Amino acid sequence: MKDIKSNLFVKNQVKIENFIQPFNQKISITSDKSLSIRCILLSSIAIGKSKIFNILESEDVLNALKIVRKIGVKFIKKKNFYEIYGVGINGFNIKKNLTLNAGNSGTLARCLPGLCSATRKNIKLIGDKSLSKRDFSRIIKPLSLFGVNIKSYNGLLPIKFLGSNFLRPINFFEDKGSAQVKTCIILSAINTPGITRIKALKSRDHTELLLKYLNYPITINKRENYDIIKLRGLNQFKSFNYHIPGDISSASFFIVLTLLSKNSELLIKDVNLNPSRLGILKILKQMNAKIMIINKQNYKGEFIGNIKIKSTSKFKSINCPAKLNSSAIDEFLLIFLVAAKSNGISSFSNLNELNKKESPRLDIAINFLRMIGIKVTRNKDNIKIYGNPKLKLCKSFHVKNFLKDHRIFMMSVIAALTFGGSWKINDKDSINTSFPNFLKIIKKLGGKIN
Ligand code: S3P
């Protein structure tokens, strides 16, 4: 039994022993996960048949499709799009109490109770080991104010909820800078008569932009540090067609791979360039990275374009402004790799939310950097990274026990291909949640992975 177990273990592990050789290529990147999930949720409450092209077929998104099917939404997978048959606001057809499994997806798990806030059946929401450690009190609070009967033990999964026919609009301050919480509230507001008002710290705004594109009665007033969002509930909206662009968070692995590789160039096509997601580009450019955006165009309220990257040999350290945190929240692991290779001490502050992700990413990143010989000091949620421009590894490393966090796995692969050393990295399957063809693209660029 022990042997079978250890075999399985190795099967899910990659080994990297060589630097990636110089490359000069064009790639397309996997579709945006946030937009894929939002298009599924919104098309399920639109009226009629939506066509969503280029949906990301990763586990998180497939779980969203499975869940909407369970609550009575039909969809058909065509060659390069999904037809989703929306049931209209408050139109879910649930015959009996249900258990819904969101797998690893925080976005799905936190948005779903908002989508179902008026659904009159008991729903139990569960998830995998990583999701079961994450905080749900952040959505329980606003949903309770709407009048949803929602319960959990200690703010963790499983949560049980029963929507209401008598929802009341709320006036809420979203103070975490969480797009998941904001979207949960917006979806619940759609089910609620009257005007809901949200003061929200800056976070990605795909939901608001989609609703604007759908002519939903929503106003967004952008202030320097927060947005004021007002929307009127119970306004039915028509089905729509949408083509999901590439995901900047997935592109970021290849942006940093190119920057840290020698004599390489990369063009990444059709990436979503929503300003609320561009923190990584702003931060890396301040650190001297050679990155250019070309052919930027507006698509249904979002920006899309190509990103051109060239290897950069000298990086400057950064005192990273905390106001950029939310727009780079999923990319800090990669930014830390660049800081490790830069000249000087980089500081990052208020990174509390980083420990609330699929794994405690701040803790894991600090251990990782120390493991590769980089000095890191920490004061609560603030860290300083002492860069070493000559960083070149020749020891063996084993990356394990990271709660199968896809971004830890992929960041480790980038470190291994650009810093050298001999690496074993566990939990290869973790990429299936967000970026199933990650290793294929690495191999296409010449990365040697066993
Ligand atoms: C997401 C929002 C972010 C991000 C996550 C996707 C979304 O989480 O980290 O990967 O699609 O709304 P928070 O809202 O918790 O910051």
C-alpha cells in the first residue's frame, strides 16, 4: 500500500534540472477565469440563450457550470462556445434541498450564495480542503443584512443557506478590497427590490462592467481609493454573446519567465487588460522590466491587447505602494521572484489578504524565498526582500505541502527554470483549477520538465 501511495505521489510531481534556453515566440494564453465564471453566473439569470465563446475549461469553471446545471440552468457545449439558457432573475428551478460543491474555487463559492439569495430551498455549500480553510464570514455578513438565512461554523465551509422572498436592499462598506465579496453583494442586489449601495475598496470590476454592457441599471462612481456602486434590483436583462479574452494572471507566469530568462522575447496575444488587474505591469515596470502593451482595444467595456516582453538583466528594487495590492493580488508570488533578483531591498506592505488565498501565500512565499537563500524580514503583513542580482542556484529543492495551490506550483516552476538548481515540485494537478495547459506552453517555449 505504501509503495502504491508513494508512486502516485511521484506521478504528480515534476522534476526540473535545467535553465530554460533563450526563446523568441508568440503565444496565446488560457481564457480569463474571473470573466468565465461571471459570464456563466450572469448568463444563467439572463433571459434566453447566451453564447459564451472561449470559456476557460478548467476545474473551477467546470464546477461553475455543474452548479448552475444543478440549480436548473441548461447549457450545451458547442465547438468553441457554450450555449447557456438563462432562466431570468429569481428563475432557478430547484425541486429539493441541495448540496453544491465549489471544489477549489473561492470566486464560485463566494458568488453563488449571492446569486441564490432569493432561492427558497436549503442549500449546503461545500468545497475541497483548501476552500474549507477560507473565510466565508465576509459574505455571511452582507447576505444576512439582505435577509438571507445563512449559517456556518466559525465562518468556514460548509455553509448552509436559505434565500428569502423578502430581501431588503442594503448599504454596505466592502472594506477588504475583495471582488468576490463585491460580486456576491451585486448578485444578491439583483434579486432584491430597491437600490443597493456599496462603497467598495478598489478591486477587479468585471461584474460591474458586464452589467453596464448589459444595460443593467447600475452606476459606478470611481473615487481615488474606493468606488460607490448603486444598482436597482429585479431588472430582468437579455441574454448576450461574449468572447472571453486571455487571463492576465495566467499571462503573468510567462511575463516573469521571459523577464528572468536570458536573451528571450515573448508576445502574448489577446490578454484582458482591465486596469483593475494591471498592478503587476505597473510594479514590474517600476522595477525596470521591459514590457510593452500593443494593439489595445475596447471590447464590450473591457480592454484587450497584446503584451510584448523582453528579458531584463538589471532590476531595481521597489517600495511597492499598498494601493496597488488589489490590482496585483494574484501576482505577488511572481513579483517576489523579481524582487529576489533585483538590486536592493524591496518592501511590500498590507499583504494580509495574500494569506487568505488557496493557501497562506504570504507565509509560503517567505519560506520559499528563504529556502532559495534570499533574506526576507517580516513585520506582521509587511515584508522586505533583500534582492540578489547574482542569484544562481545549484542546490536541490523540493516544493511540497502547499495545499495544492496552483499559483505556488506554477511560481515554483518559473523559479526553477530561471534560477537554476535541481527541483522536485509536487502537486502538478493543481494547475487544472486555473491553467490546465500551463506545462504545455512551458514545453513549447523550450522548458525541460520531467
Ligand atoms: C477573484 C478575486 C480575487 C482573486 C481571485 C479571483 C475574482 O479574490 O484573488 O483569484 O474573480 O473575483 P478576492 O476577491 O478575495 O480578493
